[in-house]
Amino acid sequence: MRLIPKLEPRLLRTASFRLAAAYVVLFAASTLVLGGVVFWIASDALNQQLRARILAESAALQGEYRIGGLDRLVAAVRLGGRGAAALDDRVQAADGRRLAGTLPRVAPRPGWVDLEAGDARADGEADQTGEVPEHVRALVTQLPGGVWLAVGDDLGRIEEVQATILGAFAWALGLGVLLGGAGGVLLSRSFLRRVDTIGRTAQAIIAGDLTQRIPLRGTGDDLDRLAATLNRMLDRIAALMDSLRQVSADVAHDLRTPLARLVQTLDTARRHAATPEAFRAALDTAAEETEAILETFAALLRIAQVEGGSRRAGFRAVDLSALAASVGEAFAPSIEAAGHRFVAAITPGVSVRGDGDLLANLLANLLDNALRHTPAGSTIRLGLAIEGGAEAGRAALSVADDGPGVPAAERARIFDRFYRAEHSRTTPGSGLGLAMVAAIAELHEAALTAEDAGPGLRVRLVFPPG
């Protein structure tokens, strides 16, 4: 089994691999620093222990010399060199002769010295003294009478511990770099697979397949959240494209009739109008048709601007209670003049975050729609309240009437552009008022519903909290 996957050039350029490499470098540097600290502390501690043992042994042998002289010192040295943990000693005469002990000859100079096994062989004493450690640290002391005492300990044990520490950290460093590199490669390959999936989805969408979406793994990681965001963006783009196609079809279908009437009016005037009055009447009719067409295009442009979301940047706190009261007061005379009854139930102090001009336009369209599509004697109700209590803070705005209403099967379509119910075909209008309401509601993230008012129709908007 391959421990490290085959490297591809682009793997080394991914952010995940570079991040893994940075962590590997950081780990290696940390391991080196930690290894150096541990090595220094352990070496210092072992050297301190070695010095303490040598000092204690030297002091004990000096005590034997003071008590019993050279003979007792020599006897003590000959009896002391037993066991694995025993220290190495040497009693040396003033002329350098070995009187006892296994250490090689030492220079007649008090203090700490490092001795090698080769020193004993060079002095010709190896056969007499037995095996001497390769590296020895010794304390040389001059005793009364010209006698020299050397007490030493093997440095090999310290070197073994040092080598063990260095080996352990070398293995840790090597394994860390190896596993970190392998992990970085595996992580990068996984990252690239998911990026390739996103790229293939994007290529399919570029080719015209707007139904493609980036698959989610369900891990909830950064790439999954990015994919979910991109999918929502694609859903929005697809909805806008569908809306654009629908608008194109609607414009072609619904504006064909007024344009045909306009052409017919002008053609009739050209062929049959014989007096200035007839020409003037034909021109007046053509002007009215043209104004209606221009109003339709203006309404479509306003809807497109709202759906574009650019107005969201100017959102601020809007006193919805004051706005609803103002729009209601402006419409009340027209509603009452048309033989309707107007009732407003507005909770004071309700505010939302949004665009005040667009919200006023929304409310005006709702009241105008209710006024146009209900017979004389109907009641139009404007309501504003807080749903779910003050803490929830969901403002609910509604316009209801007790007119003929809209069949349940058609309620979901009344917010489409140019849609008009059968009983409203003869009513003046372009069929874009409620489409504007839907666009403004979506811009404010408000839930828009059309409900049965029993009898009549109720249109409700519930704004998000805060």
C-alpha cells in the first residue's frame, strides 16, 4: 500500500496543502526547540548527578586517608571498585606511579579532567588495571605527602541517554513530517475533488443547464457551507431567468393587444378620417393607448429594480404604524367616494427595517387593488399588529375586503405579472400591481400570503423580527 499518494503539480498549489505544509514546518520547528530544551535539561541533570557522586566518593576517600594514611586509602580503593555503579579511582605517587585503582595516569594538577581509555593503553597500564571506560570524567585532588587521588565516573551512560533523546526526537520529527505531508496531500486531493465538482457544475450551468446544483456532503464544513450558498445563488439566478422568460412571454402576449389596437386606430384614421376632428379623436385614442403601454413598461422597470435588490442598501428603521396611517388617510376619501366602507385597525409604535417609499407603494397597491376589484358597498379593512407578542416582534400588515374574493386555485397566481382573474378582465389595470407587491415583500424578506377572508380576499405580510 502506498503511504503517500502520488503527487500532482496542482496539489502543491492548493491552499489546504500550503496550510498543511505550514503546520508541518511549525511542528518541526517546535520539535527541534523542544528536543533541544529536553536534551540540555537532561544532560545538565545527569552531569550534576555525576559530579555529585564523584565529589561524595572523593570526600569519603580523603577521609580514609586522614584516618589511616596511605595504606588505608589504598585498601579502600582496592575494595571499592565493585559493581556496575562503582566509580573508577586512582591513587598515584608523586612520580606518577600507580599505587591503586583502574584509572589511567593523571597529570599532577588538581581539578576536573576528562580521560580516555587510550590514555591507559598508552601508559602500558591496561593489562594491569583491567577494562577502562572509553570516556571518564575525573576529579583530581592532591593529598598530603605528595599523593594524588583521582575519582572518576563513566561518561558513556550520559552519552547513551543523550543519544536516546536525540533518536526519539529524530523519530518524532521524521514521523511528524511524513504524516503531515501525507495528510496534506490527502486533504488537498479531497479539496481538489470537491473543487472539481463545483467546476463541473459551473461548466454545466455555463452550457445552459440551470438545473444543475453542487452536491452537499452533509459535513457542515466550509466547502459545504460555500456549496449551499452557491446553490441558493443558483436558485435565485434560475428564478430570475424564469421570471425574465415569463416577463418576455407576458410582454409579448399582453402588450400585443394594446399595440394592435394602437395600430388599428392609426390605420383607421389614415384610411377613413376626413375631418380634423376625426384625426384629433384618433390621435387622442392613440395617445391613451401609448400612455398605457408606457405605464406598463414603467411598472415592469420598477419591479425589475426592486427584484435587483439594490434598494436594500438604503434600508433603515421605518415607523410602519405612521406610514400605514398616512397611506390609509390618503386613500380613505377615494374609497368612500366609490361607495365603499374603510376600516383601519393600526397598532401604534410598530416599526420595521426597510425602504419607506417602497412600503408605501406596496400598501397603496394593495388598497388600490381592493378598491378596483370589489363592488360598491364592500368594506375594505387595513390592519397592522404585532404577532407572537412584543418579544417576537413580527409585524403583520394586512388588507382585506368582503368582495367576491379569489378562488383558492388562483390565489397563488395573483402575484404573477399580468395575471388577472376572470371576473377582473374588464377592470382597468395592467395586472402588475400585485406583482410589485410581491417584489417589495421579497426585498423585505416578508412572508406574503393571499387568504380567504370569508367572504372576500385578505393579503397578509409578516415581516421578520427586528
